[in-house]
Amino acid sequence: VSQSRYNMVKVSAYVPKKALISTDVVIKCAVHGVLFCGFSGGETCPSQKPLAGSTTEEQHSEFFVPFFKDGGGYANYASVIDGSLQVQRMDKKYKVTAIITVDKNRLRSDLERAGILKGLSSGF
């Protein structure tokens, strides 16, 4: 679901140990996906392109490496919808799935201020 300010995405991540199961792992995946992968839409919403280009993460690694570390800044832009977290054992791994709300407008604005993204009004 895409709203003017937020993206709501369903995310699944695989973790090797039960001790690594947390909401943090799916929040990190959701923010990373909104930034660099985009996502396909459902019946009621269009697909969304990524906020940043595919090479942006590598070009600005000095920003994104600490941003995506455990406890990094990514956690400030997303939250898990209450009751949506599911865990499923799959062979020797665990599949962690949740619906995440990502504040794409605030994320874009902060990345523009940091010089990572160009502003929408800066022209092409």
C-alpha cells in the first residue's frame, strides 16, 4: 500500500539462528528495499521505484555502512505493524515476516539534507 507519506510493505527475511529473530531484521530489510530495490504493488496500489539508484549505496558507503549497522539510523524510519510479525521454521533457518510502515518522505528529506539524494525540485 502506498500513501502520500508512507510505504507499507510486507517483508520476509531469513535468519540462521532463533536468537537472531527480531523486528529489527525485517525493519532493516524494508528500509533497504524502499531505498534501493523498490517494490511491486498489489491490487490496490502501483509498484514503487526505489528512492535511490542501484549504485547509490556503494557510492555513499561512508554513509550507508553505519546507517545499516545494528542499531543504525535506518530504524528511525520504519515500524512493524502490531500483530503482523510471523516466524516460520524452514529447514535449518527461520523465516521472519512482517508488515512494515516506512516513512519515505522523512527518509528522502534526510538523505537530501545529507547530500545523498538530489531534491525533487532540483531538476533533472
